[in-house]
Amino acid sequence: MQTIIEPFKIKSVEPIRMTTRDERERILREASFNVFKVAARDVIIDLLTDSGTGAMSSEQWAAMMRADEAYAGADSYYRFRDSVREITGFDHILPTHQGRASERILFRLVGKPGLVIPNNAHFDTTRANVEDSGAEAVDLPIEEAKNSSSSHPFKGNMNIAALEALIDRVGADRIPLVMVTVTNNSGGGQPVSLENLRAVRKVCDRHRLPLFLDACRFAENAWFIRKRAPGQQDRTVREIVREMFDLADGATISAKKDGLVNIGGVLLMRDDALFQNASTTLILTEGFVTYGGLAGRDLDAMAQGFQEVVEHDYLSYRVRSTEYLGMKLLEAGIQIVEPPGGHAIFIDAGHFCPHIPAEQFPGQAVACGLYRYGGIRASEIGSVMFGGEGRPAPNMELVRLAIPRRTYTQSHVDYVVEATIELFKDRESLKGLKIIEQPPSLRHFQARFAEI
């Protein structure tokens, strides 16, 4: 069957306010050409992020009604702990309010000036938390990841030779841990292979370095391994997920992605001393170790979400519907990061509007154009997010169309396709942008722009 069918029925709906082109032009200018500053009520299709924006299942809502709101040792915590332990195999499990809280605790403990944290590709808050500790964040993608049209099945892989060269150059004593992001968000939502994870593990073992995963989209990564890697087709997603985590010494997880919840995070580790220090920091900054800044109902929603996300019917629909969007754009001549990722489609803004140079932020221009044309909110993944004084230029200028989980129907996706194609036909009208105000870090969230 070619038709994509959502593996769920709709029980509750939320109205969408249908804005006009003139309204959106005014709103965009009032927001200083930064779509983060646009009110959600003024957005028709919101593809800004897939983080915490999905719909929860009836079983998750039911679980929330059973929640225990005790400060310490609530039943909700134990259900959460047991669910995460079953999926990951870790015993040291800390809840946090979201992924960046897990990152902040981890890098507060292991990072300091003079240290280096390698990753296949740090995403925005991961990089910011590494740098806030005083350490240096270094990206080590494979060469294929720098080419949007490459069809390499695992473009999220870490460059093993580059990792070895980095260790030789700076010394293992300056690297507190190696991190791998699955899937590779800033690199186009591309998966990491088991073969690559095993190779990173061998390098870490040889130099006695811990390996941590940024595992926000661990289930989607496992699905790609099952579909694309030889010899993996007969395995379940649960089995592949467990092997991924078995290769790691720890992980940070934003449960707002593959935890299928609106708020929540996890910090995993094997080292007893690190776990004790992290527990102390958690109590200081988030809450007691059995609630981590969350309500009991949030813990129960996560416990159920981690079970649902590894279901094959859900993942098949999730990846197929995203692929549909990507293939429709490719058919129209719009270059995306190929092959399509699991949680988002990444438009190559440099190809979309070649008349706008990188220093005038073509990705931001395309994001503004999508809002003008269709009320679609997307995020720039390029020189606005990762550029700045003293930083290397990003490999690509991208616009991410992040698909919230179980939120939009096929007709919504078709609307996005139509609006994006219409914008592409009129791409010469897009103007470059300049920054007129920005904060010292994570500037894409709050910067103000003006058209050139």
C-alpha cells in the first residue's frame, strides 16, 4: 500500500487560526524577522521543533491520572525508573525537567577550561553547555555529512580517523568523555550506525575514555539501523536500542523527543562516583533525585512514552510520513539533506536561494519566507545558530522542518509541500538579513534582524 495511514484515531482537536498574508507580514516585522518571537496563535503549521510539541496517547493521559505526587520515593518515579531501565539497561537513572538540564549537570561535573568534548555534531544547547563549563566543543562529522545530496545511509556517523587525530593532538587526559548524538540533529537528522558506535567504543576503550550518547532520538536511530544496515532487518527496535545503550557509559535524553512527552529528561550513567555527584547537583538545581524538577504525572507520562516509542507501527509511520515530505520537495527541485531524516526535513538554504550569501543568513531568509507564504514556522540551522565571532562557519546553511509527533495529518503535510514549492518558485524575492541585536550565546532564540 502506498497511502500513509496514521496508526491512531483522533479523539481531541485544537483549532488553527488561519491568518492572511498581510497579517503575517506585519507579525513578522513586529517579531524582527525572528520566528521564535512569533506567538503560537499566529502560526498555521508549527514545524519550529519536535521537542515537547507532540500529542500524547490515551494511555499516557490515563497514566497521568494514576500519578503519585509525593516529594520523595513516589510510585510514579519507580514506574519511570523501571521503564527506562527496561529500555536502556542502565541502573543509575536520574529524571530531569528536560535534556538541557541533563547536559548542564553532566558538563558542570566533567567540563572545565582546557578540556575538549568531541561529538559527531553538537546541537545548540549541548554546545552551549559544553562552552559554559569552559570546555571546547569539537564536531567530527564524516565527509559525506557535509554534502546535502549525498545518499550515504548513515551520514550521522562520527569520523573515526578525526577522533583518533584529535586524541593524538590534545591528549586523552584533556578529553573527559566522547559524545555521539543519535540521530545527528544539526547534520540533517541523520542516523548513526551500530558499526560506527562500535568503532567509537573501541577508540574510547583504547584510550580509557567514557562514551556518552546524546540520545534524544534513540528509537528513530534504531529504526534506521533496522531498515538500512545489513543483517539488522530481523531484529526488533528494542533489541537494537539496547545494543546502542550497552555500548555507552552514559547518556543525556530529552524525553520531549523520543519520550513522547511535553516535558521531561533523563540522565544516565554507569560510574558510581559520577552518579553520586550528579545526584547532589540534581538536588541543588532541579529537585530531589526521585522527581528531578517534574511532577509525578510527568514521570508517569514518560514511563508510558518510552514504551510506545519503540513500537514498530509508530516508527514506520513516523519515518515514512517525514520521508514523504522530503521526497515531494526533491521532486519539485528543492534540495534537502538526503536521505530524509526521521524527525525533520532539512532544506538546503544555500541551494534554495543562492543569491543570498552565507553572511546574510539564507536559512533565516527561507524561514521568514515560509512564514510569509504559508504561516509555517521552521527553524534556521546554519550561520545564525552556529556562527558568530571566533567560530568556524557551519558546513551547510539549512532550514529544519521538524515534525511534531502524532500531531499533524497527511493533509497538513501536503499544505507544507504546496507552500514550500510556491516559495521556491518566488525565491528571487527573498532578501538577506543582518543582525541588529543579539545575546552573547544561543543567539538564534532572541536575536533581532532587519532585511537588507
